[in-house]
Amino acid sequence: IRDVRVCLEKLRLADGERPVGIQIYGAQPDVMVEAARIAEQAGPELIDINIGCPTKSVATCSGAGAGLLRDPERMAAIVDRVVQAVDLPVTVKTRLGWDHDSIRIVENARLFERLGARALTVHGRTRAQQRKGEADWEWIRRAKEAVSIPVFGNGDVKDPESAIRMFEEFGVDGVM
């Protein structure tokens, strides 16, 4: 939304890139609506809301990405307003929770579905874990069982065998 040349260049899509989604992130509902509308004009097949980035600059300093997991009302407002603002399907990528004591992925999955998200990608770690430790695929299964929208599993999918295992043992609709 800041008219940064590098970001705007990323919105130019080539025919061979399809299907393509554009992921947006931010901490303010009005800003996210504006970002979604700009992204929609680029002609992707979907808009994805990032509620999973664990980096300090995004999650802690700006309250965006996984930082939204600490502010459920703002998180819900962003998803709701973005879904209402665009004609494209809206998806969400998120984590299990902020930390081990605040895992709310099942409740959040239901919330995102109720607000109109068309699919969900779940990274099987908390924000506190960053990219360390082992992803907990059991929580991904619980999220999948709680909703009717497609759920994609993310985290520790390192080879074809782990991707197959995530499909067969944890029931996901896709892997990332």
C-alpha cells in the first residue's frame, strides 16, 4: 500500500505462473483491506492472509503475522473485513498459537471458516518455536477435523515420504 516499486513489481503476474495467490500481511484492518484490494487488481486466483510469520520485525514489533494470534479481536476483524472487501477467495496461513500455553488452532480454524475463509494452511509450530523443534502434526489433524474447508499442513514436510505421511495419517487436503 506504500507504493513501493519492488512490491508493486511482484504483483505483475505471468500467464505461466497460474494458479497464483497473493499473500498480504499487516496489523490494521483498514490497511489490510486496502492491500487486499490492490492485490485483487493484479488478478490472482486468491488472496492469502499471513497470520503466521514469526519474525520479530513482523510479529513482535508490528503485531502482524503471528503477532495477530495475541489479539484475537483484531485478527478476526482483519479476516472478516478482507473477506467482505474482495470478490476472490480468501485463505489464511497461521500457526498453532503464540506459544505452548496459548494454542488455539482449533478455535481459530472454526473462526476463520465462520468468517468466510475458503481454506486454511496450518504451520504445526507456535510463534515461540519459530522454525525450531518439531512441528506437531496432531494439532493440524485436529484443525482439519474441526472445519469443512480445506486444510493444508505445513512444517517438517521435507520429502515425498513426509508429504505422503501427512496426507495419509493426518488427513490434510494439501501440504506446503
